[in-house]
Amino acid sequence: MTLPVWIILLVTLAEVILVFLVLLFFGRLKRSEALISRMQANQEEVLERMSRNAELEHDLVASFSQRQEQLRILNQRLEERAVALQRLLDQAEGITRSPQFLREVILNGRRKGLSVAQIATNAGLAEDEVELILNQDGEI
């Protein structure tokens, strides 16, 4: 009962091909495992970067909120100061336009030896008004 040689050769050839295919399969399997390991390492790296970025974003948002609050406080203070300065300006304008103050400016200008035209320019009045005030006080 001997099998023909060609059948033995055919079966042997098939076995060799199967062994080659098994080796090829294990080689590819090894490369796939290496690729999966690299991908997992890269994924962990990406997750770490995302975590760091999230922390930075959180810090940035917190800093931005602090700056917004500081700006709001500064704006409120500026508005309060603007109101106070406007009140002072209104008072100053009231004082500078008061008749007594203008009279003092005109008389001081005359004592310094300024002309009627110079006094009128400094006081923001017409020359006639300056002359009238000086005449009332007997300075002319």
C-alpha cells in the first residue's frame, strides 16, 4: 500500500505552503500588535496633552474672570471720579462766573497794571463791562 509519490509530494507541498502561510500570518500579527502598541502610546500622549490643555484653558478662564472683575471695579471707580470731577468743575464755573469773583479779577488786573483790553481778555468779558466795573470802584 504505497501511496503514489506524487500524492506524497502534493501533500508535502501543501504542508510547506501551509507552514509558510502560518509564518506569514504570525509575522503580520506581530506587526499588527506593534502598531496597536504604538497607537495606544500615542493615544495616551494625546490624552495627556488634552488634559494639560484643559487645565490651561481653565486657568485662562479663571484669569479672564479675575481681569473682568478688576476692570468692572476700575470702571466703577472711574465713573465715581468722573461724577466728582464734574461736580467740582460745575462749582468752579459757578465761582468763576460769580460777580464778586469777576470784580476781584478785574481789580487785581488793574493793580498789576494791565490795560482794560488785557483785563477783558483774561476775564472773558467785553471791555465795556470791565470799564463799568472799574468806574463803579473808582479805579479809572
